[in-house]
Amino acid sequence: MITIAKKNFSTATIALILLGVMQAKAEPLPPLGTTQYTYKLSLLIDFKKREKILKANGEEPSVFDKALSKFSSAIHAADVVDTVERKANQLKITSVTSPVGALSVLVADKKYKRQSISAPENGAYRTTFYYEERGDGPRTTSVLDYKKQSAIFYTGSKVDSTEKLSGDTQDMLSVLYEGVGRKKTVADFWINSSKGLQKMQFTPAEIWDIPVGDKKLKARRYAKRVDKNDSATFEIWIDEASKMPVRYQIGLNENYGATILVELQGVK
């Protein structure tokens, strides 16, 4: 049973372990405070395809690739805990993905960590700092300066690249909690992945009845546009009432041979 609070409503993911937006005026911001969201992450890997992709790229299979090759069907691969902290001058989202069961043993319980920091601007939020850290791998970090209109990307402490900003930007966490759910029409988002900026277009679609604990929530599906330059699918279901993400699915079949499904389990 889950209890969904009436306040503080406001992370793809393990495949990335392996392996925004010009935001118009948004709806009023949710109340200040801290909310924790827990999710179940299911993963399906087409390892034969993954093997071909690695070979074509001249890469060796990682510890995660080797571990997942032992599974032939969709598995409950990890649990995700997102902590969303809202202050008057900042939105901070911390996400920890922890492998579970046999996968946890096979990868020595390595975690995937992400953190997003955004500042409010004109009734919305824009990313100023974002990082991702995959197990024992180096942290990839981005720092955004809107006065200089620049984004600097680091691997560890080494600068990898610099990009020019084009308006307000979100990241892979903030787009879930402060992005698509606050748009009623097709919207273009500049998304910060900690390695670079990518433009994504999401289209609002039909409303689904999605069970979460003992409740059934009405969540609208938002689908990312797919084209020849970006074949990854990204669908996000946002509860119409609270604007919280209740599930999302990422299809990385062309690049990674993987499909990820993340489903909300509880809120506190």
C-alpha cells in the first residue's frame, strides 16, 4: 500500500550504466519541501544485438554486459529512489539506481547515481548543474552558465567540450519532474545528458489508468519524436492531477539492444 501525499508533488538508467527546453511560462510551482519517489526498473536486453553493436564500435563488453547476457527475458533489474528537494531558489533532484537480486551480485552492487540542480526563472526551472556516475566509472558533469550562454562538460575533472546554450535547458531528471507534464501541446526540450545537449520533442497523447499501490491514477502519455538521427524512443506517463512521473519507458534497441521500463511504486 502506498500513501501519496497531497503536497510536494512536482529519473535512461540502467542501460546507461551499461553502456531542456525552451520552457514557456509554466503552471504555478508546487509547494516547497522534500518528496521521495521509489520505482521498479525492469530491463530487457537483446544481448546478441548488443554484442554486434559493441563489435561494430570496437568496444569490449562491460561487467554489466557480461552479467546481463545471462538473462534471456525481462528482469526486475534495479530499484530507483529519486529525492526531489524544492527550495525557494533551487530544485535539487538526486537519483540512485541500485541493482537487485542476481544482477546485484553479478555487478558487485554497483550503483548508478545522478544529480540535477535547477534554478527558478519566470515560473519554471532551468538546469544549472547535472552529473551522472556509473558504478566505478568516472563522473560526467555539466555546468551551465546562462549569462555567458555556455555549457561546459567534464569527465572527472577534465573538460571534454563546451557548447553554446540556446535558451533554457533541462536534464534527464528535471524533464521528468518539471518538464513534459507541464506542457499541454507539443514541446521542444533541450536536454542535458551530462555529456552534451540534445533537442527532444515530446507530444502529449492519450490518458492511461495506471495502478500505483492501491490507487489508480490518470496519467497522460508523452512520446518523444523519433527520426533517422535519433532512433531512441522515450515515453513518459505523467499523473494529470499531481504532475508526478508514474512510469517511463526508454527504447535503446538500435544503439544498445535494450528496453527499460521504470514504474512508480511509492511516494513519501
